[in-house]
Amino acid sequence: MKVTIQQTEKLLKEHQSFSQLGFSLLVTRLKTRYGQDPSQSTLQSCMSEINVFLDKFAGIMSADYAIIAKL
């Protein structure tokens, strides 16, 4: 699964609870970065980081995929 730019923006602006601690920490860190610099380039960078994480940990992310898919 790859997140879109729109899904990334929703992830960074809204509050969701995820089952994987590592993913929750990543999203929290990216929310801070995006809050400090809400530019399109920051959003693109955050999307890339999320997609790398999701690719790397696809096997354990099934519950969280369902949350992301609803965005």
C-alpha cells in the first residue's frame, strides 16, 4: 500500500490511533515537522517516509492499513 498526498495530509492533520508503536511514533514526528513547515515539499517528504515505512513493515501493518484506507 502506498499513501497518497491527500492521505498523508489527513494523517498529519487529524488524530488516529494505530496499533503499531513504531508507526505511531513516525506519524507523531512527522506531524511536528509538518506543523513547523506546512509546505508542499515537507508534505512530499513526509509521504515518502511513510511509504518507506509501510513497504518495510507491510507484514505487520494490516490493522493500520484499514485505518489509512478510510482516509
